[in-house]
Amino acid sequence: MLFLLFQMGDQRYVMDVRQIVAVLPLVTVRPMPLAPAGMEGLVNYRGAPVPVIDMSRLTLGRASARRLSTRLVLVDYPDDAGRTHLLGLIAERATRTVRHERSEFVASGVSAAGASFLGPVANGADGLLQWVDVQTLLPPSLRDVLFKESGDDRWGSPPSKSC
């Protein structure tokens, strides 16, 4: 399998490339007032607004370092109804891929509350790699804010042209 290698803090993680739509240079993110913790804001991708999550802020409580190697990773994020939504993830040092067989990953033996997205680990060339499962990355409270269906159509159609 092919994985994107990235970091959160000084630890290395991998993400299955089959969940990735694009890996882009980090662009300016439009902040959202009163956004939940971890949400950086929105970016425009091919004419559509895409919510952006900072992986380090979400998991470590601090912003990702702004380096040339910090990337915006666009992923297909599934909701509870089986639909997918484009989601941007800010990831540090996300500049290369690695190959590992699924069988190389083993359970870490550690379960962290609120970190169900942290999967099994494998030995990499430079130490342990931990698999991040995009499908379980967001806590329910954040997922509900980002992808909740709304019946409010105030902003869904252009204003009428009547005088």
C-alpha cells in the first residue's frame, strides 16, 4: 500500500493515499469566527469552499509549523449517511510517500481516549510510523458542525431581483 508520510510534532504518521484527493502547498486559509477547536477556516478549491482542519491543533493543541514542507492535504471525508465531503488537513512535513504492506502494521497496544483515529504502527526507515484513519479523524462534535445538513436555505440561492 502507498501512504503519505507526515508529522504531528516530532512524531511520524501515515495516511492511505486512496483517501487523498490532492496534496497542495499550504495556502492562506480564511479564518472562521467562533470556529470549533482544530478548525482553521476555509479555502477555495476549484470554486468550492472546503473546511480546513489543522492536524496538530486538533491533536496536540498547537498550530502546525508553517514550513515549506507543511501541506494542505485534501481528503474525501465520509459522513454518517455515506456521502463524502472534501476536507482540508494541514499536515507538517507531508512531502513524500512510503510503501508498506498492511500486514506490517500491528496494534500499538495503547488506546487513547478521543484518539480513535490512531491506528496500528509499523517500523519505518526512521522509526515507528502510526496509521491515521481519516474516516475517524474528527470528533463527533466537530463533524456535526462541519457536515450537518441544514434545512435553512437563506444562503442557498441568490437574492431575488425584485424591486
